[in-house]
Amino acid sequence: MLNEVVAIIPARGGSKGIPRKNVMPLGNIPLIGHTIKAARASQRITRTIVSTDDQEIAAVAQQFGAEVIRRPAELADDVAKSEDALIHALSVLSERDSYTPDLVVFLQCTSPFTTADDIDGTIEALINKNADTALAVTPFHYFLWKVSDGDALGINHDKAVRLMRQQREPEYVETGAVYVMRTSGFLASGHRFFGKTALHETPAERRIEIDEPEDFYLAEERLAYLQRQAASEAAPALPLPPRAIVFDFDGVFTDDRVFIDTSGVETVACSRRDGMGIERLRTLGIPMIVISKERNPVVAARCLKLQLPYQHSIDDKLTALSEWLETHAFEPKEVIYVGNDINDVECMEFVGCAVAPRDAHPSALAVADIVLDADGGRGAIRLLADMIEGGSA
């Protein structure tokens, strides 16, 4: 049995093509955050490690739930090999934790559209084919050429014979996103490929690598398309128009972080886009309320700013929800509840449509009818508003 599977994501601070690219925001999430989220959603991976020489990358990695191993500078320059970073991380895990995984999964944070299914599929390809290494690939159907002695020659074809796609042998290109190796063989060879290699085919549309500034623009366009597609697919589950929407606060209006200054005053981060989302919902005439367990006055301050009714310092949220619905004669089945954590589950199960940001606690995700393709405090409410506005049009 291959019980221990570690994902290692090398991410150095220096970058020539795009300075600081590993922490640049893509869809309001630092680039490396996308890969960490995919790794943590994997059913096979048991530990997720980020190897870095950079303090900011380390902080972001920990924010997204990864462990961090600090890489020495000599393994983070322009000529350092990824394999060296992997070997260093494995040596730290062995010496510090007496931990040696069965498999090493090498993930690249420059491939932000990698999914948990891509990762698990590549791992399963290695296991099912009894291979030593595996990688994610996409089908390749192009004709390659080279120039030799002034003449253009076909590389993967005879230029005198133009075969149709169906007549050609299947060819594949590396996505650059996922590589899996048996740990013992990798440490012995020092290379990501050794022994028998298995391929896992992934959709071509996820093969976007961020190396040049233009790649970021392409990725932004792709991400926007995926969000529109997800909204379209999820819209039928929404009661349109909803009779009312009830929101939790922390993890919905905020990114679930709290900042404390030297005087002990707490502040949170909210999204202006979400504020516009609330305004759009108000324009549709949808009654809304925030019901929060949080006692910090920041809840009241933000709700007053958004002209939202609110109840905070609420320990029994289900009772508060029931009473509010009864007071306004709203049927629970016609109401949306947006929550993100364990104390929202009862309320989410009580209403007709439960909605959660994609970074919600697993307990909330498990009962959600719709999981938004956006994080709490980072556009989730605006995305919900766009879905409702589009479905009500």
C-alpha cells in the first residue's frame, strides 16, 4: 500500500520573466495559492509542502494551508534544478520528522489550472500501471518541423505524407503541472523520470503555464470564462428570484483572517466587489440580513456601511434565522443561506438553497447546494449576485 504521498511545490522568490510571479494575484488569489488548493483537495496527498527561499512566498503558502521548508539560496538561483529542491525537502522531512513518503508528487505553481483530479489521476496512473514515475499530459496533434542543411524536415511526420489526425499514432505533450515518483527510485536516480513511466491524460484547456506576462492575460481570460461557466451551471439550483438571502459574516464577507494592531484592535479585509454585489442584490429588491456569531464591532461597522440589517454575537444562529424568517413570512425553501463553517451547517440545511465560498470548511462544502468559484472576502458575494441577476433577467 502506498499510504504516504507528499506533494512538494518548489517556489523560489527570484523570477526573470515575471518578477514575483509566484505571489502575483490571479483571480484575486496568489498564483501559488491555486496549486496549494488543488493539492489540499486531493484524495491521495497526505502532506503538502512548499519549498522556498522567500519569506513572502512562505507566508502565503502557510495562509493557504501548506507546510513550508526553507530552501537554501544555492538551491534557488537561476540554474538550480527542481529535482534539487525536491531532494532537499525530502532530506529535511527525513531528518526532522523521520518521515519518508511512499510517493513524491512534484507540482509546479506556474500551472494554476491544475485540479485535484489531475493530481489524483496521475498518482493512480502510476499505481494502476505499476510504474515508477508518471506525469500529466495532453493530446498533441500538431506537425513539428526543423531545419537541417537549409531544408525544412518533418520531425514527427513524413512531409511527403499528410496523414489525417485519426491515422496518426497518438502523441502527447507534458503539461508541466504534475509529476509523480516512487520516493526510493527518485532518491537513487536524482531525476523525475526513471524506470517505467505512465501517462495521465488531462484536458488541453488546463495546460496553461505562467512564464511570460502574456500568459497571465490568457490565464485571467480563462479563469473568467470558467467562473461564468460555473455560474451558468449552478444557476438552476438557485431559487430565482430568492425571497431572501441570509449571510454569515466571517469567511463570507471577509477572507477569514483577522489583523490585530499593537493596541489589540482587530480589523478584517473585505472586498469592494462584494459591496457592489450587495448593491446589485438590493436593486433587485431582495431582502437580506447578516447573522453572525462574531462579537467584534467590525460586523456592525461593515453592515452599516453596506446598509445591511444584521444580528451579531449570535450563538444560536438557527433560532435567529427561524425567527427572522417567521417575522417576515418567508418560507425556508425560498431562501438562500450563505455560510462557510461548522456553525453554519444547521442553517444551510434548514433553507432551500445553501451556498458556500469555495474555500469554506469541508463541513459547509458538504451540505452546500452551490459552491461558488470564488473565495470568501474575495468576490464570492459578487459572483452570487451576478448569478442571481443573470438568472432573473
